[in-house]
Amino acid sequence: MLNYNGSEGESISLEEAASYTANYRNQQSQDTGTVRAHFFGREILQKILDQEGCVGIRMYYGLDDAGNKQLVLIGANADGEDQEEGTVADRSKVCPPDCVVGHLNG
């Protein structure tokens, strides 16, 4: 059985993050419509985290019915179980077009 405590993950440097995102961009076609990132606002993230027993957020990759990349967020408890009865999030702002060029977006 999994045992999550809310401390999973760790900080990485901006340089390492920029390298990872550059690797992704280089792997994808040069199509300017390729999804590079998703933005979720604080309110939906907090709503997920505020659920009873939630110790973190699991992020699933997905494709919508039109074949567009999506990122689906759901809370997870200490046993690593998705909180299926709680808030599930999508409808993020997708980059491009909703982004500004920076270190991670090249």
C-alpha cells in the first residue's frame, strides 16, 4: 500500500526545469499549436487541497474528444487513492496561446 504524506516532490533549479521543457519542445513537432503547458488558478487548486484527507494532487495526461492535450487534476489521500468523490479539475488555460515567453517556454 502506498503511503503519501504531502511532502512528495522536490524543488529543482530553473536551469534544470528549462532543460526539461526544452527537451519536450524539441521532441514535439515545430507546430506552433503544440501544447507546452497548462495553467490552473489558485482557487481550483486550493479547492482540491482543502478536501478532507487530501495530501496532494495527482495529474493525469489526457486527450479530449477533439484530440487536444488535457491535464486532469484530482486530489489523492495518504493511501495514494484518487479522491473520486471530490473535485476533479480541467479547463486550464493552455499555452500556447495563453502564455508569455520565458525561461520554461522558450
